[in-house]
Amino acid sequence: MDVLNALTQGILLGGVFALFASGLSIMFGVMRIVNLAHGDLAVLAAFIAVVALTYTPLPFGALVVVAPIFGLLGYVMQRLLVTPSLEAGPLATLVATFGLSIVIQNALIEGFSADVRSLDAGGLATASISLGGGIDLPLVGVLGLGTAIAVIGGMQIFLSRSRTGRMMRAASDDVDTAALTGANSRHIYAVATAIAFGTLALAGVLFGTRSSFSPTSGTLTLIFAFEAVVIGGLGSLWGTLLGGLSLGLTQSMVAYYDPAAAILAGHLVFLAVLALRPQGLIPARST
Amino acid sequence: MTLLRIDAIDVHHGLLRAITGFSVAVDEGEVVSVIGANGAGKSTLMRAVAGSIPVSSGRVEVNGDDVTRLRAHQRIARGVALVPEGRKLFPSLTLEENLLTGAYRRRPGPWDLDTVYDMFGWMPDRRNQNSRLLSGGEQQAVAIGRALMSNPDILLIDELSLGLAPIVVKQIYASFQQIVVNGCAILFVEQDVSQALAIADEVVCLLEGRTMLAGRPADLDPSDVESAYFGATTGGH
Amino acid sequence: MTAPRLELRDLSKRFGSVIVADGLSLTVPPNQALGIVGPNGAGKSTLFAMISGELNPDRGTVLLDGVDVTRHRADVRAAHGIGRTFQIPRPFEGMTVFENVLVYATAAAGLRKAEAYRLAAATLERCGLGDVANRPAGALGLLNRKRLEVARALGSNPQLLLLDEVAGGLTDPEVALLVDLVNGLKAEGLTVVWIEHVVHALLASVDRLACLAGGRLVADGDPDDVLKDPSVRDLYLGHAGVLEEDLQ
């Protein structure tokens, strides 16, 4: 029964990983940008939620306000930081986001000390749904998985059906020709960044309610997000969901037998995918 | 009524002046062709009119509006649409999605999916096919359809016949009639001089970025066209 | 009896619903210049890919100089002496023309210093690139880019040359110069197969013309006869007043 429990925990953990990874996937897919500050931004969102909770003792719902705020932050950041560095060349965006990562980590250490903490979501943190047979689904985990599926599904629909989503796909193919059909590349990129930031804020907050985190947690989170994207297949959002689930399952199942080896096992699976099936589980149509 | 007026524009490629003092006026319902040897600046001209590259001096006017300082994505809203050299369809999108991107900044007018599908009868059956699977001629048709979806006043076509089978080229030229009848005007680059002379209402010949000759095909002397085309030297760099 | 330079027997290939070869059979004797025309998307470039070995047919046989090479990889087939141009040439833009040709000679022919130099210099001359030998490839005009692409295909000193739409975009006098180049190669004994849309280029150089449509040869023979063939007119050239323009 405990194995089943580990399995369900793994799926729920995978949901959170998928949510982390989807933002990374969008930024790379549309702009070919690797945002090295991705994990740190998620941690920042969690810290902001910590602060919000001290002022408004509102339940979990208040934490979700962080996501749209981050979305706006993303839009602004795109115009201020990313576009100029994009124009300076691909290496520049790596350096710029790396710099951002360091700034965020150190600012958080300054502001909050390096202590580990977690988000107190009140009753929600310990609430669970009992499936019988000794299996308990933590409500936060279910919310995480549900949110991941809803967000990824929503993004997929946005990209395939909406006018802006279609133009985002077009811009990722050929931004100059997209301009010829009327797309303002700065706006398109900014929308993509806003979506990425919104999802990572959600991911950060959800992660914070089920695990402890510290100002330096962002680095490992970034790695997990990367691994989920690669395992799932670059360019496919459903692949990212699958990648997140695979990673979550691997970590959780291995943790059941040997907790110390859990994260290593995840890395090994990632390496195996790179060696044996580098295009990922769901390869996107390549250009 | 003049839909496109270009007034003595200069276009630079870095320090090199690629276009010098170019002027042309294209009226409603007119088809104007730009011809010239390789390297004469024809593609540079088209991209400058579309706004992909800036003009260093002079004026570009669409429907009486000065669009000279506007960038490419802003000119679409003013009625300029370019079919770029090499078609440049979006490879991750289907045929229909490619057409729909053209409507991103739609202006009022007769062109929409239905009318484009009417003109190119083979398209509806292939609407959900990925655009990479289309042949060169089919891609050219979709690229033209995509440009039409914004309901432009002036349609720019760069290197229309490049890499296309003769029958396809004829079919595309045959569609010009239908396009201009709705009030649009066409400015196109053509490598094949005899085709250009047969199709266009007016022909402009470029050499090293300057207009060497312009006029109605019927008024032009073939040997004048030839010397304008080549200048003092014969072709081949 | 000498084996044909190239022979295709009952070649078939499809990509989903797109048929690029449908029981295609073709024999090209040594030193023949064969032109191939046909609608876009008819599978002409794919045919070249199946000859040079980048693609395997679903069924059928490819023979070079009488040897069955159907199961051989591209590099093995290259040993039989095939050179192929690509529709979008990608020279090394920062290197000079000579350096580009030298790379091709070294890589393709596996030659070392002195021999590679000699082959590269000879190829430059054959292709009329002597004047621009020391210019960066990125600075070349269109005609010279095409010549460089042919030089690349000649890198290994092949006996069979496959030209894929090399005349596209060239003005009439430039086409004439390119035709001179091809005729020169033919005179040296090369076998040439040339896919092209610029029909008058083919008419000035090939002995034989074939029209490929829907994966089959719908016409094959004397160039003038093939251009008058009604199915070729229907599928490829179009009608009314076409022939005069294309024959000029």
C-alpha cells in the first residue's frame, strides 16, 4: 500500500514539476530563450506569498493573487531586460538571466535570511482526500496536478486556437515574416513572458505549501524544470506534462526505497533519455 | 487614385547605398513590375516599401498617409502587404493557419478565408495540412492568400516566379485580374523580362539601385529595355 | 557493352499520401545529358536524394555503373563518383572561393595537400571561377554562387553530376554562361542529369528531356518533342503561346 502511496505522491509531485517546466518551455519555444532565473523567480513568488500571508490572514485563495502580479512583472521584464539582451545576441540573454538569478537569490538572503521556511496554508496543507485502502491524496498535491493540467491545457488551447497564440507560434518559426503579417514581436514576446511568469508564480506558491524552501532553492528547481522539458520533448506542452510526471514518479518511487538516492535517480533518468531518445517522449515537429 | 507613392527614396545597406532616388506611383487597379539584373536592388526595394528595412531619405505614402517612419508590422494596418522572396510560410502552421496569420491585422475588405478559397479552389481540401508538405507553387499561392487576408491596398510580390513550374506561374498571373478588380494594386518583382512586359501595365527597370527606364510596355523599345537592364556591361559578375 | 552510368529499376517511394516515385524506371548511358522537368512537389529532388543515397526507396533498385547500390550508404555510393548540387547553396561565407573548393576537394576526394590543391585549382578553372578565386564566398554575385555550388559538386571529381535547379534566379545572359559551363563538363565526358524549371537552359544543353509527374515519367525523349507533348503541356507548361517563349 505504501508503494501505491509513493506512486500517487509521485504523480502529484510530477504535476508541480510540469507546472514549473511549462513556463520554461514557453519561453524557449517562442523566443529561444533559456531563462536561468526561472527557478529563482518561482522561489521569489513563494517568498512574496509568505509576506502576503503575514498581512492578510486569508486562506489559500489569496496566494493565487501572486500569479497575475507576476504575469505583469513578466511583461515589464520582457520589455526592459530581455528584448535589449535579445538584440545583443543569444549569449547575452543567458548572461542577463544568470545575473538576474544571482540578484534574486542574494536579495532574498538579505531580506529574509538564508533560513528554510515553508508556506503555511493553514488547514489546506494537511488536508487530504482519502481514497481508501490507506491511500491519502494530499489536497495540495491534487490542486498542484489539477492546476498543472488546467494551465497546460489552457496554454495549448491558447496557442492552437487564439489569434495571439497562433501568431506566437508563427513568431517562433520566423519573427521577421511574422512582422510582415502585422505582429509586433516585442508585444508577442512580452505576452509569452507574462504567461511564463504567471505559471512559475503558481508553481512556486504550490511548491512552497508542500515543501520547505530557502532563497537558494531556485537552482535545483531550475534543473528539475529543465529535466522535465527535455524528458518530455522540447516544443510540446503535453510532453512537458509527461516529462514532469516522469520525473516526479521517478523521484517518489526511488525515495520509497532509498530517500537519499531520489534526486540522483531523477538525474539518471534525464541522462538516459538524452542518450537513448534525445528528442524526448513527445517529439515536436521540428523546423 | 494613387494607392502607393514612393518619392525619391534612398536605402542603405550599412554604408553601401543600395537604392538611389527611386520614385514610382501605383494607381488603383494597376499592375507595376520592377525588373533588373541580379544585385540591382529589387528585393531591397520591396523590403523597404514593406518596412522591413528603413529608408534613409525620401517618402513612402500609402493612400495619402505618410508611412515612411512606420515599421513593417505597422504598415500592414495601413494597407501594405508583402509576399516575401522564397514564400516564407510558417512551417509549424497548417495551410489555413498560415492564411489566418494574414488576418492578424485585418482591414475591412472583400478578402477572407471564403474568398481566398474561392480563388484557389484546391486549398479547402488541404486546409489542415502542414504547410511544409505543400509544393513550391502551392506555397506561393498560400503566401499570396496570406497577404490578401489583410485586405491590402497595395500588394507587393518579391520574385514571383522563382523556382516555379511554368504552368503555375501562368496560373498566378491569371489570378492578378481577380485581385485588382477589387481595388487593390500590385507591385511585383519579376526575373523573367518577357513575362513582366506581357503582364504589367507599367514596367520599371533597376540597375545598381537606380531607375534606368520606366513606362508602359507598349511604349518601350526592346533594345532600350535591354540596355537599361544591363547598363554599359553585359550580365554575369 | 558498357553499363549505363545510372539505372533506376521500378523505383517506388511515398511520404504518406504523397507519391514521389511510382514504379519509376530510367536508364542513363555514359556521357548523356538528361534534363528533367515536372510540377513542383512531383518528387524531383527526392529522386536525386534516392540516387545519391540520402534516402532509401520503398521498393526498387538503384544501379551505378551496373552495380546495385540500393542498400549502400551515401558515402559508399560517392565512391562511384556522384556529385550533386543543392537548391539552397551554403558555401563557407567567410572563406575565399578557392578555400571553399579546397575544402570540398579535401573532404570529398580525401586527397592530401598537393593533390588537393591541384584538384581545387583545376575545378576552379573548369567552373570559370578563376577571377574570383580570392574573394570571400559571401561577396559573390548570384551567377558565381551557382558556379561555386557546381564546383562543390565536382569536389570529388565525379563521373555523374546531378544538378538541382541551378538556373533559378539567373538573368538570360547568366543562364547562357551557366549553360556554357555545363556543356563544357559534358564535353569532358561527364554524365549530367539536370532538374530545372528554366526550360530554355535545358534546351540549350541536354540531349534528352523527361517529364516527371506524380512519380512517373509522363514523357521521355527528344526535348522539342517532349515540350509539344499534350500531357506535358497540361501538367507543366500550360498552353497557348507558351512554346514560343520557352523556346527563346
